[in-house]
Amino acid sequence: MPVDLGRLLAGPVVGAARELLGALLIRDDGRSARIGRIVEVEAYGGPEDLASHARSGRTRRNTTMFARSGLAYVYGVYGMHTCLNVVCGPEGRASAVLVRAVEPLAGVAAMREARIARALETRRSDRATPARAADRVSNLPVARLASGPGNVGAAFSIEREDDGRDLLDPAGPLRLEVGPSAGPRSATASGPRIGIGFAGPAWASRPWRFWIAGSPALSVRPAR
DNA sequence: CTACCGATCCCCT
DNA sequence: GGGGATCGGTAGA
């Protein structure tokens, strides 16, 4: 029986987040494709979730969150990063899943080029020159190319213009596909979401971050 | 190793 | 006018 990704995304966001682990993220420019396996995500609820962009209701930025599931909600942070979310739940629920880390499978060179390009157009601090940042990226291990939400955005050339795109369109330039289902499913783990201390302890402690245990592409390296 | 800090800009209050 | 669903460099323990 084929897995219906659209149906899974239309369900409650926490379940949808778990289901997105292992799915493929694809940037297809028509001639070549960048493909990676989603290995880390975070669930964001609707207006009641004080960590969610929907916490203050509908605004210009978060309009797409209130649309139907399966769309891309893209936002910019800190003046230099773009982050990709997948809208989940029933239309109007305003819940979404943030894609935090992707394990590169194909189009690795294109991912590296995209990250170098973004490094060259961005200044991170007065100590890190663009040239030095680009040099660092060219020596980065493959598994680190799309590790972290900002790096996913850079490696897959996520732009603000991608906001509202249908990720379930099989012919779309940015899309999701069901991952290879052969073999036993890898163990998954969960923990608190990252970078949302402002939401207060009750929401910040909620274990709504999910990841595939042992993946080398995780944004938070396992302690040892 | 942890802790801190800056870059930078759009959006919200 | 203020701050952020980040990232990577540096300082210090």
C-alpha cells in the first residue's frame, strides 16, 4: 500500500513531524536535482503554541501557515537565513513542521555550490570574511552541508519566493517525496525544540523536536 | 569543552 | 523601535 504523504501532513502536527523523518526533500531545476533525506524536524502548533509564529494570530509573515497542509512556509531570520517549514494539519490550524537537518543523497556538489554562493553574499561577523567562510564550506563533510535550518535553506537555495509553494506537486521545483521504505526503519528520538526559550518553560520543554538517531547530519551532535 | 558575541533586516508591536 | 524557530568565530576554563 503506497504511503500518502498528503494525508499524513493533513493530520495532527506532531504525528506529521514524525512521519516527515526519512522523507526526501528535492530541489529540481529541471536538469539536475538536489536530494536529501530529512533527519531532524520540529513541530510547531497553532496560536496556542507560544513558540510558534502563529502565536499572535495571522500576520503578513505567517499567512501561509493558515493555508492548507503540504505548502512551504518560508521565513527569514537574523537578516541572513531562510528556514523551510511544511504546513501541516487542517487548513486554518496554522501548524507547521520546521525542517532542521537533511542528509544529502544526490546533487551534493550543487548543495556545496549553493552554500558557497550564500556564504559569499553574506557577512556573519566582522571576523569571518566571506572568502574565509566560503573556503570553510568547500572543505565541509557532506553530512554537514544541510545540518541546521539555516544550512538547509542555503544548501537547497530556499528563497522567500518559495513561500507558499506546493511541496506535494510531483513536478514542482521544490518538493517532498516519500523516502525509500526498504529495510527496517531507523530508530527515532525526541527532545525539546531549539532556540525558543522566549516561549517560556512550559512550551520550551515540550519534546517536539524529532530526529533519526545516529544520523551524521543532525544539527545537534550527540554528547559523548 | 562551554560561553559569549556579532552580522543584518524584515516583521511585528 | 526591538527582536528573532541561526551560525560560526573567539576567548577562556
